[in-house]
Amino acid sequence: MTLADRYPLLHTPTRWEWGGLDVLFATDPPPDELVTNIHAICFVGDEIVLCRDDRDVWLVPGGTRESGESIEDCLRRELREEAGATPVGPVRWLGAHYATTDHPAPYRDWQPHPHKAWLWCAADVVLDSAPSNPDDAENILEVRAFPIPEAIALSRTDGDYLAELLALAVELHRP
């Protein structure tokens, strides 16, 4: 049985209306120049870290890559900003949502357009500070590590596919 068979929601082509994006998940790593966003499924021991924002949505930390920023530097910055977390040990790349937007211009001037990719990874982390909540980012109200079944259930507040992404992270990062 393939990953697409086990995680059908994750692998179903879909539309993210908020960005005018048609997206498709694949486990093939995207070329560096396509990666505009990096998100991490974070593990603290046998639990998964989720962040609750001011919309009452539980999300995994991550966000938009800055101009000239490496993927690793973006990951570390986003973990600090949204979760107050630091990775410990290797980061495992899980896959990417490959996207094509119908917006007339890129979200940020330096980003590729109209094709781009959201990179997903899994990492063991320590929660060693409060989220920094920069002015131009989500407003994170709470960061907690949950038992895996609870994290998977709560993650659905940010989209049904996310529950499958967390399950994939558990399978690949913590076999």
C-alpha cells in the first residue's frame, strides 16, 4: 500500500482559496528555489507540539521564507517565532505541497511565481522560550505538546489534510 493510499486527503489535489492556490502534495523534495514556506511537525518526546493562534486554530509552526534566507535558517527562525522551540537532532523532510497560484503577482517580490512549494518536515525540539510573535506574523497565544492522538485531532482545526500530515510524520520520523 502506497503513502497516497494510506493518506488520501493529503495526496488529493486541492484548492487553497486564501492564496488562490491549486496544490498537490508529494514526498519528492522540491528544488530550493521553489520553497517559499517551511513548516515543522515538532516532537517533544512522544508528543507533538501545536500552537494556538488568536483565531483559536491549532497549527504547526512554520511560515514564509525571507529573501536570501536558507531553508534551515527559515526553519529555525519560524520555530523560535511561533513555538519558542529549538531543533535538537536531525530534521527529516517529509514532502511538499507543490502550488500554482492564479494571483497576478507573488506574495513577496523575491518569491517564485506562479509555481512554488511549501516544504514540510519533522524534528525533535525543545521548548525553551516563549514565541516571539513578530508584528507581521500569526499571533500565537499558546504552545503545547500533546499526545499524538490528541494532536492529530486538534490539528484538524487548520485543515483535514493536516491530521494525515501529522500521522505521516509519526510514521516516517518516529517509526
